[in-house]
Amino acid sequence: MGTATFSETDHDLWGHTRVKYGTITMSSSYATGGDGFNFANVGTEKMIDVSNVYITPLSGDYILVPDVTNNKVKAFYGDYSNSSDGALVEVAAAVNLSAVTGVVMILSKK
């Protein structure tokens, strides 16, 4: 199973909400269902009760979607050639996504 990595660029405190900013890099061998990623263990301080995660793609032609419940980041691509599988299709297992990065903002309780 692939594991995404996180590099913290900044952090902040909004009242009772802790905010972490950083860059996520996907793995060189994507796992079906998403690359593993523990949203609570990022940066210098542990996040408690992660409430929201936002990812904006930086590189690659993929949409990165956080799955906080299962500690994963899923990758999708647009597929308009076949309407039977929908507009977005999850990346197949073992695809090298190590060049795919995104800007991340993670919010949790203080």
C-alpha cells in the first residue's frame, strides 16, 4: 500500500481550531482505495478530532480527495470517453503518483 507524505509549511490557531498548512505528495505505488495518510499525525503537533481537510492540486492532472475516516487520500482523473464509469475515475493500483502534489489545509480541535 502506498503512503502519501506531508511537509508542513505553516500552522495557525483560529480560536479553538488548530490549522495546519502544507504540501502533500502521493506515493510511487498508489493503493486501491487511496494512499495511506494519517491526518492527525502531521507536522510538529498532533491534530485532535480532525474536522475538515482541503486539498488543492499543485501538479499532475489528478483530483486529490481526503478520506479522513479511513486515513487515506484518494486520487481521481477525468474520463469523458466512457459515460458508464462516470466523469471521475479512481486511479488504478500501483500507478506511480510521486510527481503529484497538492496544497493542504487541515483543521482540528485545539
